[in-house]
Amino acid sequence: MPTEDGWTLSLRHYPGEGPPVMLVHGMGANHYNWDYAEEISLAHTLGEQGWDVWVPELRGDPGSEAPTRRMARNFTFDDHARFDLPAHTDAVLAHAGADQLYWVGHSMGGILLYTAARDYPEKVAGGVAVCSPFTLQYPNRLHKLARGFGWAVKGRGLLRQKGLVKALGGGRAIPVWNVIANRDNIEWSLGKGLAQRALIDMPRPMAHQAIQWSKAGEIQDLDGVSWMPDESDIPLLVFGASVDKIVPWRNVEPACEAFEDCTWHLLGTEGGFEADYGHIDPVLTPQGRDELFPIVVDWLDARRAQDQASTDVAAPPAEMDGATLE
């Protein structure tokens, strides 16, 4: 599947007769964000409920091909928002024969949902955002520390995060898990497997842009213009996580000020959940499967029932589970 600027991207497809729903992964991750193992896979869970599930592979993911070597190492969030997700959205809608799709995003995947709500809201029937900042006005110690290291990620090329984590052994004992998850929710074998399969190397320009967001207190394009919509009537289900050190929940909750039809959950014991959650464990652990997934499924099913237009989606042709489209 081509983008306007020459990349070739892939879509993983889990066919169903229901409306299309697109699951968009976070920064520095890939499609395993949603389908690392069947027993903790939101893609499989939604597929079992009859949804027509699509998982995009963005530029930089294993299922992508850059037009030049230089472009393979030098892209930013703006490229995802302006080229990748519009192309993926149009491809899903064309294949499904639908006018709208549903969208579930984790972290950056939810930020990209917000950009879609700004730029092509007519194509999104409803969205779910998990640990996705709408603002960065509430920094924590990690954010303040990162602001001083913008110089270290300037320039071109890749940050070899995947190799670094592998070199440290990849298991739950390494310090990175204290940052990206509530380590109590991560089994050693899961941590090791995620380190081997679910990470990608980040381009320096993207990492630098994220640090600039932290300094500005908002999510901006490279020209300093906010990516966030001022208001939206797209129905939204949004989750913050109580012990998230990457995206403190106070930066997530303000989405409900812009989305008039918004349902908010704080993932933690304070919010009525059995576990406290960090950044990745809501979508990649048995705890998240048992507590988060049912809420997402019920919300999407309720939206589907309310939206009669979505029930007219034509069933796609049969394909192998998890097959990819180029």
C-alpha cells in the first residue's frame, strides 16, 4: 500500500463480518502491540466478537519499505499523521466497503486518532485512546529529565533501542520495565518476548520531536502548530493509567474537554480496577485482557448498535488470520 511520499506500508487483517476497527500502535513499537500472543491479543479478542480488525504497520515497522535509505532513518510523527494513517484509513475503508471505521490507539496511536479527528473526522465513527496524551502540560520527573537531553537525539539516523534492550537481557528485571510498565504486571517471559519482537529502532528526528513536545507542553507539528482538535463530536473512550511514567494520566484526561461525547477511566485501584497500570501493561498483559479488553469491547459494541449505518458494511473476502495487505 503506497503513501503519497513514496513509502510502501502493510496492513494486518483479521477478517470479520462486522464494522472495520483499526488498532494503531504506539511510538517505538510495532503491530505486536496488539497481537503479541493470542491469549493477550486485542486483535483476536475483537475478531472473536465479529469485528473486522485491521492493524497498520507504520513507516519504520518491519512491514514497511522506504523509497530511499535516507528516508528510512529520518521521519517524524508528522509523517505518520500526514501520510501513513490517512493511507491506512482509506485502504481499510475501500477494502471493507465502508464510509467510516472505528479506531483504537495506544499511546501515539491515540494521538494519531486525535489528529484524524482534526483532519478527517468524517471517516471515524468512534475512537478508543489508551494512555494517549492530549496535552503535555503536566510533566513528571522523567519528562523534566528528558528535556535536558534533546541535544543527544539531534540529527539523523536511528536510536538502537531494540538492540540495547536485547543486550540487557530483555527480561522484566531490567530497569526499563520500571519506566514503561508496572513491573508487577509483567512476567519475565513476556518481558523478554516483547523486547525481542515488539520494539523498533526510533529515528532521531522523532525522538527529538517528542522532547520538543515536552518543552512546549503540547503536541505540535514541526512548525509549532498544535495537532490537537479544538473540539470533536466523535464518540471517545479514553483511559489513563494510574502509575504511567511515560504519559501521566493528567495529560490524558483533558481529551474529554475537546470530545463532547467522552467516557473516561483511570486504570488503577483508585479507579476501581484490581491492578495499578503503567504505560504498556494495559494492552499487553493478562491483567489488561481481563480488565481493559471487556470495557473496550462493550463500548465498541454499544456504539455499533447505535450506529445503524455501520451495520451496512459489506463483509470482506475471506483471508488467512493475520494476513497482510501491501
